[in-house]
Amino acid sequence: MSDVNYSEIYSLIQMRRYSLAKQEIATAMAQEPGNAHLFYWAAYIAWLEDDEDYGLELTERGLSLAPDDIQLLHIRYKLLESAKFYEDAEEIIILLIRSFPRSADFLSDYARLMLITFHVKKSRLLCNEALRIDPENNNAKIVDLLLNLVAGKLSNAQVQLQSLLQDNPESERYLRLLLMVLIDRKQFKSALTLVQELIRKNPSDSSLIEVAIDLRRLTHWSALPLWHINRFGWPAAMGTWVGFIVLLQVDRHSAVPGMGYIVIAYLLWAVYSWIHAPIIGRWIKFRGI
């Protein structure tokens, strides 16, 4: 029978005293080197500390002792997801769901993975199934909230996000990951709502503040003339330039009425595109996010 005091390890982790918890685990491992469950707790702490490489190494060692250990497989899934090895993570979560098809936790984990990789329809189906099985499942509720945020269907998004961050501290890592996905997908309004709540939780996080300033600038009414560039990037800027050159060439062969005004408008727009970001950025910093 194992003499490991798992309740002590769990209590230390809950108090975020990770160094002491790791000492307890190391001592227990020296006494019970073949105890796969200790590798789970060590990997769990690595996940909490964002040390995915070490965590994955620990799960490999643990699974070599107990290949079918559900907790080890689950924490490995979380580590792979955090490390953005999405295909490998999907293989594991599918395996877990096949073993436990009525697990609302595993279904909501898969729904979250699909949301992060922006398979929104599949994510919604998985989330709905998780909520059908267990309407009070916390993980499923979190994914449901995030799906509504992405879809722009959340009238009280700020209140619900604030409650989510207070009641589920672990959810912050998923919100940060979703923030990057929303920005990458050019869903700036949803991303702004999300980053504002993250800043309320972390008011001194300068990286979040810079992201919020950029998002506020991108969603400001003054950015409307630059919408196509903000939405499609340099191809849109190149397309605008090529269109202007084509107009000049057409005018050279057959006079285009009002071409002078078109040239002036384009030049004004070009200058505006150069000065908009620094000026609005400074104004937002002065006014506050």
C-alpha cells in the first residue's frame, strides 16, 4: 500500500506552493519510483507553470509505467494543447472519449480544442452534447460562454467573463489562448471584450495593455477608412496601390474625369494610413483603455 500523502500534495498545489509540492513528490518518487500517479502530479504542476516540455517528458515516463492511466493521458492532452500540438492532442482526447463517451469533461475539452482551432460548428455540437449529459458541468459552461463570445451573441459578455475568471482561475490560460486565436481571425471586437476582462484580472500586465491599445485602435470609428488593410493585411494595401497605378495608366491613354481628385484622395488616404496608428494609439493611452 502506498504511503504517499496525496492530500498534502493537492493542498500545496491549491495554495500555489508549487516548490513545496514538487519537493513532496520528489521525496515520494525516491521511495516509490514505479508509482505512475506521482508522475501525474508532477506533470500537472508543470502544466500549471507553463513548462510543457518538462510536463510532456514526465507523462512519457509515467505512461511507460501505466500506459492506460486516464489521469496521465488527460494531463498529457492538456500539455499538448498548451504547447499547440493540436493534432497530437486531438488523438488523445478522441481516445479518452471512446473510452468514456458520456464524460462531459472530455467532451467539453474536445469542444475547447475545436474552438481554439476555429472549428466552431464542431465545437458547438460537442459543447451541446456535454451540456446535455451534464447541464451543470463547469468546463462545458466555460466553452459555451466562449462560443457565444466568438459568435458575438453575448449581450453581457463582460459580466460573465468577470465571473468566469473569479470562479475558475484555471480558465485564464484558455482565455489567453483564445485571445490570440480571435486576433489571428481578425475578430477584433470579441478580442477587445476578452482582453479588457483579462486586464481587470491582471492590471499590471503590460503585454495585455499593449494588445488592448491595438485592438481599441482597430475597432475605433476612425479606422473605418483602413478597414480592408486591417482585415486583409498587406495584400489589401498592395491591391489599393495596384488599383491606383491602373487608374493612372488608364488616365494616360484616355482622360478620366476627376482624376486629379482621385490622386489627391489617394495621397490623403496614404498619409492617413501612416499617421493613424501612432496618433490614435497615443490618444487611447491618454484617454485610457
